[in-house]
Amino acid sequence: MTIERLHSGPRMSQAVIHNGLVYLAGQVGAPGDDAAAQTRAVLASIDALLAEAGTDRSRLLQATIWLADMADFAAMNAVWEDWIGGTNAPTRATGEVRLATPDYKVEVIVIAALP
């Protein structure tokens, strides 16, 4: 089976397509924005990468969400729930971690199926 990589660099690829699945790297928003704005930016990046891979959010299988501070859980969830639309919700885990820089508040990693 082939492995296709999108937007590869020396450290990582933004997406890897293999065996009918699309694996996205962790997506982050603009450093310094609040959690809601970063979540909106992250989800827009996910939409764009999934479209480039040939799929969309309705085919999400799994999401891992990292928050720098669980105090942002409600703000992130409000944006997430609007984006997911109440249907086709993937399995999901959310945890608090120290992200790459203190300016990042949200990072989201997803796996989606191809049609």
C-alpha cells in the first residue's frame, strides 16, 4: 500500500494518507489568540487539510485535543460543538498539557476515513 504525505518538512508532515485513513498532525492557531479564536483557526486548518486529502469532518473517527489550561475547556467546546454540528462526532479525548510555547492554548489531532 502506498503512503502519501501532504506538506512534508524535515520534522513532520501535516497529513499522512494510508490504507483509507487520513492522519493529521497537531494543528494550532495563532499564538497569543484566546482559546476560542485558536480553536476556530485549528478547525479551519483541519477542514482544509481534510479537503486536500479528499475527505471532510463528517468522516472523522478520532480527535485528541490538548489544552494548555482546562479553564479553556468550555470555550473550546463551544466552538467544537458548533463545528461538529451535533452529528458524526468522532471519539474524543481532551487533556491538559504544556504545549510547544505558552502562546498556544489549543492543539487538535484527528484521524479521518476517506470516502
